[in-house]
Amino acid sequence: MSSPSTQSPADSFKRALAGWGLSWGGWLDNRQGEWWLLAQIILITAHLLPPWPSLSRWGYAWPLPISIFGVCLFCVGMLFVVQAFWRLGTSLSPLPDPKPGAALVTVGIYQRCRHPLYQALLLCSFGVVIALGSLLHLALFFALCLLLRGKARREERKLLVVHPEYSAYRANTPAIIPGWPFLDWRC
């Protein structure tokens, strides 16, 4: 078996998708945190909505340099998503409950924070807010912050049971965004 760093991207992605454990029963009773995933999908998809309120109705045009900066933030977030996916390898799961037998990943992008995928999603969301200048998307960003915090807390409770060494990692590594108390708990 090759390590995640020597696998082709296609092989790594196929192996990561295997064993997620999604089931109809789980969608009905939330046994592995499926409702967290569903809420996350809804909030991310809602970012496709047009900006509201429309600034053009007020005779104001959102400045192009600010929009470009927002698009750049979004692109950086997407790069972080790819890095985190790649580093997790077969441990990747969209659910907050860890996959059975999944290794604890604490290297690479996971040295910077415990939940770099969530950090990347928030960076993408904030990039959309900046690019569009939309109050609706700002509300979606804050809702995503709340949701990902809750999902991360559940994930950490499960990781502590499966990986006792997670306690030391958690004490020394920021959660989602370093220095933001709501998104950086180390207890």
C-alpha cells in the first residue's frame, strides 16, 4: 500500500470516498452526524444565491478591486481544501464521526490547525462575502461559523475516544481559526 503522498490524485480520491458509511438510516436518525453534513451542504449551496440586498438598486457599485480580493480569498480557500483532502487520504469523511480504523492526521496542513477543511470552507465563504458585498452572504458566513464549530466539537468528542493522543494535539493546536476564541478552543 502506498502512502498518500505517492498515490495519484485519482487513486487517493477513490480511496478516500470508500467506507464513509453513509446510509438511509443515518440520514433519518443522525447516527454518525449526517444532519451536520446536510446542514453544511445546504449552507454551502446557499452561497450560490445572488447578492442581497442588491447594491445596484441603491445606485452603488461594489468596487472591482474588493471583488477581486474576495475571489482571491475564495481561491486560497480552495487550495487549502485540496491540501486538507490530500493529507487526510483514506481518513477523509464528510461526517463528524471518524471512519473506523482511520489514522489520526496531525502533519502538514493539520499542524497549523485541527480542522483545516473547516477553515478553508470559512475562507471560501468569506471570499464570497467580500466578492459580492452581500449581507445575505455575510449571514451565511456566520451561520457556517456556528455550524462548523458545532460539527468540529462533535468530531473532537469522537476523536478523543478513538485516538487518546488527540488530547495532546488538541491542547497544542488551534481548532479552526487561530486567535478567534469562538473558533479556537484548546480545552
